[in-house]
Amino acid sequence: QSALTQPASVSGSPGQSITISCTGASSDLGNYVSWYQQHPGKAPKLMIFDVTDRPSGISDRFSGSKSANTASLTISGLQAEDEADYYCSSYTTNITRVFGGGTRVTLL
Amino acid sequence: EVQLVESGGGSVQPGRSLRLSCTGSGFTFGDYGMTWVRQAPGKGLEWVGFIRSNTNSGTPEYAASVKGRFTISRDDSKSIVYLRMNSLKNEDTAVYYCSRGTLAGFDWGQGTLVTVSS
């Protein structure tokens, strides 16, 4: 069982915005929350780190935020290539990292 | 361009050992902590452990599920991080990825498949 809880699936129409939540205990969800995109058969790709920061080359359609014990990834202007699995991760106070169970994003 | 290439995967019987390697290029390997993450077939990502850079103590940390069985080490002269896996169990079957960084995985290899089965 994951220490971070994500919805199993989220869907949206092209051009819409969707938000994926990631909920954990206060000790699990600090300032080092990251988000990963994974297409089938591919390696994960970092989309957001340190809660809100985007690596170079990542579209500004992807944004991250955190409030209390819930972090969120918002994808704006949903596109076909955004269909993928998304995982949150956090560095915990126990000096470990944990992943959420993953969320499948599908386009309607 | 940062590249990470894992190797050493394969089929192994329960109770046996295996050592995975991850070779990095395109960045100053010794400046970074390195992380191992695995993904069982059809399942989500699971953090296995990381090793800090030698300038940051060079010490490893492990997930509870592998602590005492797996060992992470590094050879900065060769730009390689290793994952030694002992006493393998069926549930260790997964694709094993290495990634650059400890607080987040900035770059990832393509993964190497480990199958534990009798």
C-alpha cells in the first residue's frame, strides 16, 4: 500500500484542464514533491520537482502545487500526448522516498 | 545529453543473487546522488533506495522491503552505480530503473528486467 494516495484515473476532453491529487501524512509530504509522467513501455519522465518547479523543456501547461497534506498536478490545455500514467513522489522525514500508486490520465 | 544505461538484469532463481549496474554519461557523475526505482509488471513505481554523492557522505538509504538484502554502491571513477541484490524473492520481479538525483529523479535509464522464478 502506497504512503501517498492518488486517484486511479482522471479523464478530460482535449483543451480542458485536469488536476491530479496526491495525499499523504504530514511527515510524508514535505517540500520535495515531484511528479512523473510514464507512457506505456517507457521510462518515467520528471515533470515537476520541489512541489512547483519545472525542469527545462517541460511545457508550462504542467504545474504543481501543495496545500497542507495534498499535492496537486494540473495539466492545462489537455493534449493527446498527455495520455499517460502519472506518479507523485515525496522525500519523507524518515529519509526515504515514497511514490503514489499512480493515476491514469485518459482523454474523452 | 545525460544518459543512464542499466545492465545486468535477467532470470534468476529465488534465493540467488544478482548485481545491476547503471552507467552514467553527459554529467559530472560524482556530483550527484543516484536512485534505484523498480516497477513490477503492471504495477506502479516503487522506490528501492539511493546513494548520496561522496561529497554528501556517500551513504545509502533503502526501502524497508529490501533493507538487509540489497546494497547500493558507486564507483565514481567509472561513473557507475551498482545494485547488489541478495536473497531474491519472487516479489522482486520488476523492471529496475536508475535515476539521477535523490530528492527527485531528474533523468532515468531505460530499465533492466529482473525475473525471479524457479
